[in-house]
Amino acid sequence: MQNVYDSAHRLAKAIRESEENRRYLAAREKVMADEKAVEMVTDFRQKQMEYHARQLGGEELGDEDRENLAKLRESLEFRPEVREFLDAEVRLVQLITDVQGILADSVSLDLEGGGPSGEE
């Protein structure tokens, strides 16, 4: 029987060595070398978090809010290094989300069912 922690470390290493992570790290390095690009990404993320917090608080975002966020995202698209970074980040997060889903499915993790195997 394999030690779960050993398997987890092997999985972590596989993710670290994945093409998605290599692309993310290379893109992040390019962005970090450009102060204006870092500022643009930081501003975009702050605005995203602000809107998300408002939504979690029960506030409905208006068309103007959505339009402002879309315009901000659009302005990032004009900077190839920023666009590449954000795309690479999305791919890496998707990889991790997929792995998390596989792990949750493997133990029948179902928060709505009431128990670990979906039993109430």
C-alpha cells in the first residue's frame, strides 16, 4: 500500500514540472520584469476582488461595473506579456482544479449528500 503523502509529493512534483507550470513561470517572469505590467495586473485583480466581495455581500453588479471590468481586461489584452501571463495562469489554475476534482471524486466527496459517500 502506497503512502498517501508520498503520492501527494509525487503529484506536486508532476504539477511543478508540468508544461502549464513552466509556461506560467516564464510568463510571470516577463510580467515581473515590467513595472507597468505588474501595476496593470495588480489593478485588475484588485478591481476583480472588489466586485467579487460586493457580490458575496449580496450586491448585484450593474452594467457599468461589468463594463468597467471588461474595459480593464481589454486594456490588458493589448500587452502581449500580460495576456500571455493571464492565459498561462488560467491554464495552471484549471489543471489544479481538475486534479482537485479527481481527488474529490475518488473519495465520493459530496457536500450536498450529507456524508462522505453521499449518505444522509
